[in-house]
Amino acid sequence: MGRLAKRWVILALPLALAACFGSDGDRPTLMEGTQAGGPQPFPDNFRSDTLALMRTYLNNPVGVREASMAEPVLRELGGRRFYVSCLRFTPRETDGGYKAMRERAVVYVNGRADRVVDRANELCAGAVYVPFPELEKMTR
């Protein structure tokens, strides 16, 4: 592989990863591709996958408080069924203070965390939360 090709691969990798792990924005995710077809497997590593996704989702992953998480359950999104896990947490704001608790949904595709959904009210209705101290211990 030539020098220019190697440089392209290095530059393209973060873009490919960003396409797989997006938030509720306009970026494509695995949810929208053909890879999401068929029955979805249970996300066995949902806690560690969620931590990895939240590390990129949060502007500052340090200092999260009151973190709790619900076990993944099958929910319908866009006419297909995906595993969804709900989170509640209070992130540290850019000024160092804390505001209201947030509720977010993490969607798993093919057993892996795919995206964070900001508007999670309907997806998280009836969720049973348990403490998620790993989210509170995150570092940069």
C-alpha cells in the first residue's frame, strides 16, 4: 500500500466509526443500513459498549452523578425491533455545575451500541433502573 493510500485509510477510519456511532442527529448509523436486518441479538456487553459510546457522546465524561441504567429490552424503532437500554444521569456542565437529570436511550444494532437517542420519553416508559456506577467513574 502506498504512502497516499495509507494516509487515506488513517483519515477515513474516524469517519467510518463516526457513521457507526452517531447520536440522534442526521449522521447515518447501522440502524439505517442493511446490516440491521433480521432478529437482533441481545447485547451481551451492553454496559461496556454503553460506556464507550457515552465517552464520545458527553462533552465532558468526568463528574457524572446519579447514574442509573435499565436492562436492554426490545423496542420498535422505524418499523424494526432493536434492543434499547435507558440511562438516567446528571452530567457536569461546561461551567462545572450541575443541572437537571437527563434520560437517554441507547440503541443496539447487531449486539453493539449504535446511537444515543436524546428524546427517550416514549422509549424509556416503564424502564426499571439500577445504579450504574461505572458511568460515574469515567475519565477522559
